[in-house]
Amino acid sequence: MNNIEQYKTKTFESIKHIDEYGNEYWEARELQEILEYKEWRLFANVIEKAQIACAASKNDINSHFGVYSKIVEAGIAKKPVIDYKLSRYACYLIAQNGDSKKEEIAFAQTYFAVQTRKQEIIEDR
């Protein structure tokens, strides 16, 4: 693994969260930054495509894309924004549906494909 891949792996792991039940998840707005999508609306389009792929594969969208609202600071004001708690599978689908010309997407595709497969093997045991 070269230095860039190690950096990306550390970055994806550094934004991973664990809920009160021990389940891992990523917040979409944090993932948006890592994948270098400058505008939420563009990233939201990728999330929508990933949700369509999730449903087409007969998986429950709500189990992988947990939508919630949070308050963020916008200049001197605070405002509510939509975010998602994403499963590893949701992140994988987002990477697969992202702009493949972006280096960050290529790293995400590799990272989440490998990590998802590792998780499947662990669960099978």
C-alpha cells in the first residue's frame, strides 16, 4: 500500500463513528468533504443514485441510509441541515456511483470494496 492509499485509509477510518449499539457508520457530510464534493447538492445526487442501487439489490434503504437533521453554523447564524448515517455498504454504493474521474472516488471504491468484503468474511465466520 503506497503513502496515498495509507492516507486515504486512515482518513476513512478517522471519520468512522460507532453508535451506542456498536454499529459503525459514517456521516454523509463528513464523507462529502473526504471525497472532495464542494457542493452538497452534487453529493446528494450521488447519494440518491446509491439509494436506488441499494433498493434494486433488495436491501432496506433505511438500514443503510439513516436520514437525520442536525444544526450547523452558517456564518453568524445556525441552521438545520439534512445528513445521513451511512453504513459501510452505503459508503461503498456512494463510491461506486461517484465521479470516477476523481482520484478520491477511486480510493474510496477500493477502500470500501476491500473493507466490505473483509466484513462479509468476518460475519460468515
